[in-house]
Amino acid sequence: MDTAVQIAEYISSSSGGLITQGFLVSNCCLIQMGLNAFSFGCSGIMSKMNKFRPIFLILYIFSAFLRVKNELKRAKSQREWFKLLGVLFSSACVAAMPEFLQAYNNRRAKAHTTLPLPATAHTLTPHTHGKEDQDETSAGPCAVLRFSLHNMRCEACRNAVQSAILSVRGVVSADPCIENDTAEVRLLLPPFLLESREAREAAARLIECAVQDAGFGAEYVGGGGGACRGMTAELLRYEMGDRSPETRVGTDSE
């Protein structure tokens, strides 16, 4: 017990020690976010460290308590108190990074973005679908696509996968789930393509490519699987804009 107290006192004696402890409490979340920025995919750091998080958290709280207790015994200037509060606030923010990411991801999963459609699409009456296949949002009728995800083990990876899916033009919401490795995506389609199975498959392929480019894996589980041609090429050009969908589809179809 005395050894643990000495370690906590040593760590708490420096500002860098508290911030490092906050970094460990976060399961090295910032490292995984940095890896995701370069499309390295999940390293497994956060999932492996998660079982030690309660220990790191207890040690962090104890060290912060000792730091404040020791500082109260000394005569400190106002500037030094502000510095101490800044260190405590910064380390606490780093420690709570997974919770911040989870709240942000959950909020973004429920958000709907209004995207422009061609003028002809607004004038057409959308066909009716079952509730599982179609959803109504503020942006208009949406197709619901479901994916099986691979290599997504933490909130940082969930954020990267969600960002990759939302980068595909036409996607209005994406809700990846860590617990069952799935994602539900709502895709805004012109009404004349809403019932097209080929259009859904083509959009699913684009989403799969976007997730793979981010360093993760995705597999469309909404049905279908044939080659995408004809009307699909128009959808690909419309959805992806300046990206090169024709090359992707040609490669997938071969």
C-alpha cells in the first residue's frame, strides 16, 4: 500500500504525470485516432487496455487528490492555481475522451442532413416500400442499407467508420454498432431509383469501398450481389461526384 501511495505521489508531483495518467485512462484513445487519420485501421489498443481502465481510473483520481492536497499546504499565487486547474481540466478531458467520442457518435448517428436532389427527382412520386426498406427523413424518402463490419473495436474506430460512410454522397445517417459489428445506413435516393435493387447494391458497393479505404471492413447484408450495370452507372456518377466509380464497379464486376 505504501508503495502505491509513493507511486501516486511521484506521478502527481508533475503536470505531465497527471496528463499521462489521463491518457492511460482513455485507453490511448488519441493514439487510435491518429492511426485512423492515416487509415491504418484498428490496432486493438483500446480494446486490450479496457480491462485495466478501472485500475488506471482509481490511480488517476488518487493522484489528482494528492496533487490538490499537497498544493493546499503551500502558499500558491493566483497564476499557479490557474495552472493547476488547467492541468486537472486537461487531464480529465483526455481521460474522458472515449465518452466524448461515444456521445458525439451517437448524436451524429441520429442526425439527418438535407441533400439536394435533381429537379426531376422532386417532381416524381416515390413508390411505397416496407418499413424495413424505406424510411422518411427531413431530406426525403431513404433506402435503409445494413452492413456487417470488421475490425471495429472501439469508439475511435466507430467514429472513423461513421465518417467514412457519411463521406459517400447521398448518405443521410450512419449508425455503426460496436456490440454486434453492424451498421445501419440511410441513403437518400431519387424516387425513380428507390425500388431498384441494382441501385441499392451499387450504393452498398460504394459504401464498402469507403469503409475499406478507411482501414476497416464492411459487407452488405441487405441482399443482392449480382453485377451492377446499366442504370447503376448513372447512380454511381450521381452519388460519387468527382470520384471514380466506374473503375471501382468494373473491378468488382470482374
